[in-house]
Amino acid sequence: MARRARRYEADSKLNVKKIIAVIVFILVVIMFIVGIRFLLTSNTESSTGKVETVTYYTIYDNGKWGVINSYGETVIDASYDDMIVVPDSTKAVFVCTYDVNYEDGSYKSKVLNEKGKEIAKGYDKVDTIANYDKSQNIWYESNVLKVQKNGKWGLCDFSGKEILPCEYESIETLKGVKNSLLIVKDGKYGLSDNSGNIIIEPNYSKIEKIEDDYKNGYIVINQEGKYGIIGFDKSVTLECNYEEIKGIYSANYFVVKNNGKYIIIDKEGNTVLENAFDDVIDISGDYIIAKKGEKVGVLDKTGQTKINFEYDEIRGTNTNNFIAKKNEKYGIVNVNGEEKLAFEAIDISHVSTGDFFIADYLENEKLVSKVIDSKFETKITGIVSEINEEKGYLRIFTDDNYKYYNFKFEEKQSSTFLTTNTLFLSKKDGKYGFVDKEGTVVVDYIYDDATEQNASGYAAIKKDGVWGAIDAKGKVIVEPEYNLDNNTKIDFISTWHLCEDTNANYYLDV
């Protein structure tokens, strides 16, 4: 037995040696792979100081269009006569249009990836699907393209896979609503989502939105001109029995027209309120913003007047406070009609995430904004340059400097919110520079103006009236030389700067 024990021990030692050898081999392989990856990415990392998700941008150079990535590297040479569209800046999908005949509107198109390889083959045309918000800012529907074959349209995803067959006369967006594509077949309208799923069969003369969230459902109009509502889950919320349905979202009520008059009904079609107004502007919680004659007021669901009909405009905030307008000025009244903020502002908005107001005033012919809490106390005064509801901060120019505040109105260092930045804008003695996370000066205070570092690691700098750029390590990559006075936004990607029309969203190197 003792002999067996010693033999077992000897075998065990031998196995350990083998295991150690295997582990060492694996570690060597891993180190080799990591080393290769480092060599491959070292140029990128040295230029930006950090590794970020690669993004892509359209460029315009010497009358031609191309694409660069977030490091300023050329992805598609500037060789196309027409603008290349990048529908999603985080994905290497580039829609190129060529052989355009401006007289008859004909053209050819193809989709390329970052290697210049064509995807979505086999179609006569491939197009992005453009959409617009209320301010007419353009965006493109995500992960979907429309494709044409034999004169009919369908959908494919960004890999080129067909997700909706080419059997429709047209495919367009429901303006302002994401994930909602109008499809037309035999002259009738239906609806698809961005994955090619049919939400509403093409049986209707028209389809309209209920505000801007597709989850609210859709207004459908049948061939007889009657209105109904269908949900995004394909359920019929209201049958097509009405003369009109307003695109107003409420979890509990709908505004419909019957016999020439607007009424409010519930989901079962029961009348909740009628004969108390001429029109309905909005529903905010359990309160109805309505119109009598030319004036606006607020009712509860029983028809009792809560805010008198004496205002030119009223906006709900999903609280018991309302933004109102009279005599060309804005103020705030509560649900009992009590004035909570004097009617002196040129505009007021409500930030629901933090339940506070931004009120804009003209003082000595200059715009001044006041951040006002739910108790109607002014917490911050200045110029609001950014409201980031996702990260919960305000960026405000006040006391001759840019400052950051959380939604409790506590001033914080910019590094609290800009967690991926390597440099942070700083001001001293009237000049701008940049510091690191520890507050150590990296770029001296020599600039007249500057921007925070963007997602690609670049920041703009201004000196003597012209702009240039630095990288994530503070190195000047573009000496200040560009007059960008007409630009609404100053931004650089390496040596390329954003064009004047930010809605066009392309970059120039001239």
C-alpha cells in the first residue's frame, strides 16, 4: 500500500509539471496575440490617447465625397460625385450614389463596408431611410435599408439580408417616429417595423402618428374615411368608427370627432367628456388642455375648469404645473390657476427627468437663462449650452466660464460626467486651456475659445479669430487657421472640420 502511495505521488508530480508547461505555453500564446494587437492598434491609440468605438463620417474634398473614421483615416476615397450617406456612424455601412441623371431623376447606388466590399447585392437600387424630427433635423432609420428590384421596394438589414420582400410601391418613414415604416401596396397603406415585421397590413387610405413614440400606436383611416387606432402590438385599440382622431397620447383617453364635434372617450369607447370645449390641444395626466374660442384653459375629466380660458398657449408638464403664455410672455400656473412664475419669459421648457424648468429672458437685449426648481426658486443663471438627461447634468456658461451641475443643482467637475475624456476644458485669466483628470495643466491657457473633447478624442481651439484642433494628448494637429464664424457647431475629426450645415453632417479639409 505504501508503494502504491509513493507511485501515485510520483505520477502526480509528473502531471503537475505537464500542467505547468501547458499553462506557460498558453500564456506565451496570449502574450503573443496581445503583442500583435498592440502593434496593430498602436498608431490609432497614439493619435487619440484612448481606444473608442470606431465611428465613421462623410467627407467632402476637392469636389468629391468619401468617408473617414474617427481617427481621421480614409475609409472610402473621396471619389464620388454625390454625397455618401453613413446611416449609422457606429457601423461600417456606406450608401454610395453614382451615375445620377438630374433631368429624369435616375441614379445607381451601392452599399460598401469599411473594406470597400459591396454588400446588399442583387438589387437595382439601395437607399437609406431618412427621417426628421420636429426641428427638421435629419436622422436615418437604424439597421435597415430600402431596396428596389423590378420597380418594387423592400427592406434589407445592414448585412444585406432581405427582411421584407420587394413587393411594395413605396416605403417611407412615418415622419418623426422611429421604427415605423409606411409601406404602400395597390395604393393602400400599411406599416412595417425596422425588422421587416408587418405591424399593419396595407389596407388603409392613410396612417398617422400618435405623437412621436411608436409604442403609442397609430391612427388608421379606412377607405370610407373613418378613423381608428391600432397598437404597435397589432391590437385594435379603436375600431374605425370616427370622423377624426387627434394624434394626442394619453394612457387613458382619446380625442375623437363625431357628428362634427370633438369628444373625449376611454379605451372602451365610452364618452368621458363632451360639450365643454371647442377643441382639445393636449392631455396631460388627468387634465385636458382645451380651447374655447381663441383662448386656452385646463379642465379635469369631469369638465370642471381648473385653469381659466384666458391664455394664448398652455403646455403640460405631466405634473400639476403648466407652462402658459399670455401677452407674448411665458409664465407658470398650477392646476388651481395660481400664478407660480411671473409672465416675463420669452420661453420656458420643462426637464421632466429632473422636474425643473429652463426659463429664457431678454435682459439688456441679451439672452439669459434661469434654471428654476419645482419650488420655483432660481438655482442657476447663465446660458444653458447642454442638457444631458441620460447622464443627468447641465452645462452652463455662467460667471464667464462653463460649469457643470447635476440635477440637484450641485456644481461638479466636468470629469464627473465626461468619464471617457482624457482632457477637460479649463479657463484662467480669460484664456482657455486643458487639464487632465487630476487637474494638471496639459495645454497652456493660450486660447480665446475652445470646445470640450468630442467622442473621437479631438477638441477645437480658437486663437486670433480662427479655429484649429488638438488630439486627446493635447498635441496641436491643426494650427488655428479656419474661420468658422458661420458654423453653428464647431467640431474636428483629426484635420477635418464640420461643415456649416450641421444637418448635412459632413467634414471638410479645406
